[in-house]
Amino acid sequence: MDRQQKIKRVASKGHVAKISNLEVVHNVIHPDYTLEPCDGQLSETGRLEVLKLVPKSGDRPYFTARWDQKPEHLDIDMHNASKTAIKSFKKNKHGYRGHHTKRASAPDRRVFDVEIQTPDGAIFVGTVSFWNHYELNVEPGRIRLTGSAPVLQVKRTEENG
């Protein structure tokens, strides 16, 4: 699929268009790395970067946390490394770990447990949370919305009838 086809596909579907209220809590961060929040806006090709973990200096790998629309997960990608290292990172092999995050058990919040490891040790261990803002494009005359929400039970009293 070429770039224009990708742009058209992204524009025609409902999706997370941006994130806000980014909160990062780290238990471990490698002293040679720093965190940089991204703009949290969906690109025209469908990439929504949330956060970067970049080296303070030198020629080390860097990591981006991005929203994966289809499974609704936060994924981590490794950059500035060999193809073999990137493949190992994605497959959690040879001392690399962290491509897939785990959704934490916080039912009222979107929180992900993140653990990024390389053969040299832990780069980041902590949580990342944020709010998603969905965008739904509809054709004129054809609107169909589906969804679900928790149902709250309301007690009747003499005051509210």
C-alpha cells in the first residue's frame, strides 16, 4: 500500500486521533536515557507516538511508545539498532524485552506496565497512562454508532420519584 492509500484508509475509519494527560511513572530509568513526550497527535499515515526514550548522548538505540489502533495497545519500537537487535527486541529474545506492554489492572484508567530491557540491562521499568480521544468520520446520511458503557443502578427515593 502506498502513502496516499494509507492516508485515505486512515481518514475513512474511526480511530484514536490524539492522546492527552500523559503520565509516566518510572521505577527504573537507565542513567544514560531521558524521556521525551511526543505531540500525541495521529499522523496522516496513522502513526500515533506517545513517548520517546532517547539516549542523552552517544550512538545508542532509542525507543518510541506508540498507540496500536487495532488491538488498542501501547507498543514500544526500538530504533538506531541492527536489524538483528530490532528483531530480537520484537520477539523478546537474546536479552531484549519490551515491544509489547501489558495493560495494568486499573479499570477506570488506561495504564500500561512497560519494561524495556537490552542485553546491557534495564532501560526503563514503570507505567505509562493517558487518555484517548476518538474520532469517528461518518458519511452524510449514513450514521451508525455503536459502543458500550457501564450501567449504573439508580435507587429511587421519594425525592427523585
